[in-house]
Amino acid sequence: MIFLFKDKVLILASFFAFLLLNIIENLVQFTIGRKPESKKIISITKPSREDWVKIIIVTLIFAVLQGVFTSLFNFFFHKEGF
């Protein structure tokens, strides 16, 4: 499938928005998983280098999927006459 320029912009915008927000969310989830007994609302724990790599790889995979699916939904649901 060949993506048009506007589709590429949509893919990139969706990718970077998802990437930024999901890294923050994954960091909070990581902290909750490390300290489930903590009574604080949000207590951020610094992940090790290995854990950062895992977090970023998983986030990148889902960010790519987010961008592609956003573009596909835009393509299929914004045809003329739909």
C-alpha cells in the first residue's frame, strides 16, 4: 500500500504522540510493578538501563502500530461518500 503525504504526516503525528504519552505511562506502570505496596499516589522509580531498553522497544512497537492503524482507519473511513 502506498501512503500519501498526508497519511505520512498522520502516521508520524500519531506515532510521536503515542510514543511520548506511552513512555510516561509505562514508567508509572513500571514503578507500580516495582513497589505495589507503596501508598503514595505516584512515586517514580528510575529503571535500570536494561529496563529502559525493554520499555522503549515495547513502546516503539506499539507506537508504530498506532500510527499505521490510525492511517488505515483514516483511509477507510474518510473516503468520499462514506
